Amino acid sequence: MAKKPRIIIIGAGPAGLGAAWRLTELGISDFTVYEKQGYAGGLATSFTDDAGFTWDIGGHVLHSHYPYFDRMFESVMTSEYFTHQRESWVWIYDRFVPYPFQNNIHRLPPKALRECLQGLHEISQKKPKKLRTFADWITASFGSGIAKHFLLPYNRKVWAYPPDKMNYQWVGDRVATVDVSRIERNIQTQRDDVSWGPNAVFQFPKKGGTGAIWERVAGRFRRRIVFHREVISLNLKKKTIVLSDGSTDSYDLLFTTMPLDVLAKKQTDIPLPAASRLHHSSVTIVGIGIAGNTPEALSTKCWMYFPENKAPFFRATVFSNYSRYNAPKGAWSLMTEVASSRYVPLPHGDIAKEVLAGARSVKLIPKGASIEDLWTFRSEYGYPTPTLLRDKYLSGVLPVLEQFGVYSRGRFGAWKYEVSNQDHTFMQGVEWVNHILNKEEEITLHNPGKVNGGKR
């Protein structure tokens, strides 16, 4: 490696911005960020539509595993954000059940409650079985009742992929485990139990949505970012890239956040395993702007999960609850997410109309409410699926790329859902810079369990 390497960063999402942030912090300026869109933020971008409603690309909430990330956030946002207590729910059997679901099964109909409780008792008395898939892990961890009523149907819906074809090593701190005695006490006292989770408290910008964070980060080195420049092809042996305007650029080190399967197709000079082994889902966002005040039943709720097929979306967020500036005066907003994939296509017809009908079906929108706005956005790459073959593919491909000075990181560059939140991916960029300059370990990429176990 050159003493002062020429660095190219592909993508101005949180991972690419994290690398650029750290380089700038260290006084290194010989780098360029190429971004195919006309804005920074990637999947953490926000949009304000013609009706005055602000939308995110999904239900982002900001909670951090890193003091370094916290310092960055505070330095760019300077207290211009709200802090919220998370209130999340599951809509099932025509009622709301607080999340975590397993702690609050006392709210279920009697038959479903009995099946869930019986399943919990069964797993507490059985010897643990050897696990192979995410579906195995769900049943072994929560029992057949909770698996049947909530976790299996919800995960089929959110991933648009069979849980019995996914690995379970990614789970980490993303799902609350069970305490049977605690659950039984909750049933006896009919007590709601909601005090769990790494995002029990989260921050959200006052204005501009989640994207406001990344616009401010990019503002620190915007002259280093070239927008509307997509990488068309790469020559790994010559260390050059060809861009959408016909120009070329060369590098000593390449930090790329483009989806790994796309990268594999855009380079042709080294053999790589078939990228078809990787799987992802797409997400279609449908935002609904509604006249009037937020209904009382939703006035304190953050987001809600929908495991049943009464609505096409797997999650809905009362987005105007995150910030009053997310909706114009005299209105409130719902933001819904619909998953699809090559296994599970989108419903036929107008997806916005399907979502609107579903929102009415599950009683999110009051009868007679005036719909002021419908906003739709589709992200082809929504979730990197942790399939059974994913880890083998990554362990075979990432080290090969690195032999040519190419480092694939970020939500879809590293393809690790377990470390693909905004803080995770930003820190993948930071840790990469520390690695190439000071040979420090890239903990987030290589040891997700350690990162998710507490503050780094």
C-alpha cells in the first residue's frame, strides 16, 4: 500500500460517510466519494413531498452501540432532536398486544393464550435440540404456540423468505428471550410488560427526518462527494473504475458499499462464486397523510407489527409522532412497509390502494378520515437476508476482494443484517479507516455479537 494511498469510496450512505468522516477527522483529504443518487444518506435518506409530509425509507430509529457514534450525532445535530420512549405493539386477533409479544400474551384470546403458554412450558422441560435454521431457533426459544401465532408468520412476512431457509446466528440482541415465571406473573396480574430492548429510548431529528443527520455529516466534506456518478464497471487488477459519465478513476484502496452481488457482476477480471447465493428483500414504503389529529389509540404509539394477512404491510409507524414537523399543521401521518422478493412478489394492482385498504381493515385509519396524501417509494435492496449459505459465501468472497485492495462494507456491502443499523454501518466505515491506517480490528464486521452485547 502506498504511504499516502489514493482512496475511493463508493456510496454516500452511512458506511461511506463513516469512512469519509474518519479520514477527514485524521486530516486525510486524498479521497473521493462517488454517489449514484443526487443526495447523501442511502437508505437513511428522507424526502419531503409536495403535500408537505416528510418520509423516511422505512421505520428508522436511532439508538447507538458506540460512544464514538453518539459524539458524531451530537456534533452534527447540536440537540436539534427529540428523545422518545419506544412504544411498539403487535396487531393480532383484532387487538393490540404490547411488544415484546411473549411478555404480554395475557392480552390474547383464551385459546391462543393457552397454546402459547403450553409451548413455553414444553420448551422449559425439554432438553435443547441441535439447531440448524431460524425456524428451529424460534420454536426452541419461544415454543410452538408463540411460533405459530406470531413469530413464524411475522418473519415470513418481513423477510419475504422462509424462516426454515435462514440461519439463526444473526439474532443477537434483536429479539427478546423468554422468562416463563415473569410471563406467568404478567398473566396473573394482567400486567403489560414493555421494558425491553436496545432501542427502548431513541432519538429523532426535529426537522428533515432521519436524512437530516446524514445531510449534516456529508456537509463536513461535501466537496469530496461527487453525486450522480454511478460505478459502471471495475477492474480489480488494474485498480480502476468506470463511471456513468464515461470517465475513469484509479485507486490504491477501494471502500465500496454497493450491494455485494452487484459488485460481483460489475467486475469481470477475477472469478468469484455465484452471487445468486445471496438473497435480499425489497421494501415498498407507502406513506399516508391524514387530515385531523392523531387518533387517541395511536397518540403515543411508535410502530406496530402486523403478522396477519389482513394488511399487506409488516410494519406501520405513526411517523408524525416522531416529530410534529413530519406532517403539516392539521394533519398526521402513517408510514407503512411492504416486503417483497423473488419468492414473494408484491400484491397485484395499485400497492398504495392495497395499503390504504389494509390500514382501514386493521383500524389504523378512522372511518370517514380524509386522506390528504399517498406517497410511495420502492427500494430494491431493503433487507440483506441471512440465508443458510450466506456466511460461507461471505467468508469466501470478502477476503478475495481484499487481496485486490477492495473492501466491501455496509448494509449490503458486508451483507450482515445483524450489524446493518445506521450506527453499525457508520462504524464499519470508521473501523475500516482505523484498520488500514493503524491495523486495528474491524470489530463490527467480524464480531457482531461483541458489538451488540453493549456499548463499544
